[in-house]
Amino acid sequence: MTRFRPCIDLHQGRVKQIVGGSLGEEDAPQTNFISDQTPAWFAERYRRDDLRGGHVIQLGPGNREAAREALAAWPKGLQLGGGVNDANADEWLEAGAEKLIVTSWLFDEHARFQWKRLETLATRIGPEKLVIDLSCRGRHPEWRVAMNRWQTPTDLSVTPETLAQLADFCAEFLIHAADVEGLRSGMDDDLIRMLGEHCPLPVTYAGGAARFEDLAHTESLGGGRVDLTIGSALDLFGGDIPYADCVAWNRRKTP
């Protein structure tokens, strides 16, 4: 079954919703929403509604304290991503992260995937604590993983073969379709369909959701094997999709 997964995206210490493709080195990416609420407020609300499997993402520097605040509000209830590596993994788990999400650190300065780094991190914390973020750019038939806040294309593609090779080292996958992230203009249906057919582990898709009906659409495309994150389109972040309806969807889907 497809579940709604919540998010807390952090930029410069505040909860924001940002157009993914605009996240460059500049300080002013295209922003859809800036919340007056604290990261802890969102974490506490997700905790109250038992929305497990959500992610806290640090979009660049300046988010350390905000991330720790969110994790402290719901220990072992949220995943943490952004700047994760083998040197700080233990620290973030001790701070309350349920799982750690890793992307850019798995690649070298030439954007080449480093298997040794993945093996090191998986051995250190255990595959059950690791989520591999394969957020990507492009369209069918090739989705290329992008690093450095989705600005740098790497040598790794999101394919059935890639998913199978990585599955032994993690508990699940997180995949943002960065070209439609934050645009509320429609999801990458081909990517969701491929994930549903071929992903061997739990997987969460994010990018382009615009309507509450996109939960059912994701369930249909992915055969119930792909979860959906809704960000900018959610009313908590200034959008039109009622958060309460998403909570109710998960409750209906819980056995």
C-alpha cells in the first residue's frame, strides 16, 4: 500500500519548501514557502498523527541546530539527511534519527560513485539504519543521480540494476525527481512505475505532487509499493492538499 510520508525541509535554519532545481550555491533559491513554525512544531505534529518514515533534510549549511531540534521532538521517529557521512553518522543517530539518508558523500569530487564509502557506512551503522537517496534529474529512459543539492550529475543512473546492487547495503530508498520537485506541475509517472516494478526495498518518491488524488495515482502506478512525499502542495506549506486528508489516508491504509 502507498503511504503518505511527511517532510521537514530545512534551509538556513528554517522550514521551507524550495523548487529543487534552483538549489545552487547561491543563497536565494526559488522558494515556495517559508514557515513561521519551528522544526519541532512539525515534528511534534507528525508524532501526534503517527506519521512514521518522514524525513528531515538539511538543504545546505546552517541547519544543524534546526535538525537537532526536530529530532529531539520525535526521537527515533524521523529520518535525517543532508551532509551525512561516516564521521557524523553516530552523532546523528544519538541525536534521535531513526535512519540516516545519504547521497552526496557516496560520490567523489568527480561525481563518481564510491562503493567503498557505502560499504564503510553500512558496516558502521548497519544497513537497517541506512536510506540511500537516489534523487535524480532527467526523464525516461534515463534518470541520472544528482549530488550537491541536485546540481551535479553523477555517473550513477536510477535503473533496476542499480536498485538491486544497492539493496544489500540499506533498508530503503528515497528518490526525489528533482526536475519537478516543488513545481506542483505533475509527477514523473514513468519513474514511479519503474520503482514499483523493480525496487526490491521500500521506496519513497517525492516531486511534483499537486492533488490529494496523487496518493491514489501513485498507488496505482507503483502497485502499492511506492510511498509518496508531498511538500509544497500540502496546506501546511501553503498548498491546497489538506494535511488532514493525508493523515486519514494513512489511517485507512494501516492494517
